[in-house]
Amino acid sequence: MKMRTFPDRIRHALLFEAIGLMIITPVAAYLFNKPIMHMGVVGIGSATIATIWNFVFNLGFDHGMRRMFGDTNKTFKMRLVHTVLFEIGLLAILLPPIAWYLNMGLFETLQLDLAIVAFYLVYNFVFNVAYDRVFPVPAGRRAEYAT
């Protein structure tokens, strides 16, 4: 099984975030008529909070699954529940401070968040296809090197 190396995964994550922020920051600033620096702060802050929330939520979700079901194996249905709960939690965490910082109402901030989510759905797909072409996994890479 071919797998990516740890340094490659770091490069992937850093490029994904940097390029995504370089695209979405000026677009969101234009669409929502906000200063680009403010949108940059929101972007970097949101990415940081999302990373922390991801760690905390996944840890809590797995503990809850183990307590309720005896294991952490996730079916397709459980993955959907996991994803929806993660996004609802992140939305609840991010909306109030973003609304305050950008001096926007909660509904307008929700529109901003939904626009960003839509962008990242498309961007994630395009970025990963491009990344796989620019940085293909070398043939014969063994799985144990991909931790």
C-alpha cells in the first residue's frame, strides 16, 4: 500500500491552509465589504480554532462512542453524525466572535460561514487532485513510513 510520508503530510497541510487563505481572504473581503486584514485575522483565527476544536471534539466523540457502544468503529451513519455535530459545534464556537470582530449580525455572519464552507468543499477537492499530480506518492513507498 502506497502512503505519504510524515514530512509530505506536513507540506500538504501547510500548503492547503496557505493557498486556501490566500484565495478566500480577498474574495470574502470583497463579497462582504470588509477590510482584507480583518478577513485575514478571521481566516487565521478560524483555522486555529478549528484545529483545536477538531482535536477536542474527536477525543470527546471517541470517548462517548466507547462509553455508549463499547468501541470507536464508525459506520457511514456514525460518520455523518460525527461530521454534522462537528460542524454545528464549530459554527457555535466561531459565529459570535466573528460577528463581534467584523461588526456583523449573526445571520450575515452565518452567510459568510456558509460561503466559506462552500468554497472549501470545492477547494479541498481541486487542491487534493492537483497535489497528487504535483507531488505523487513514489512507487513502492511502504506503509510503515507513512506515520
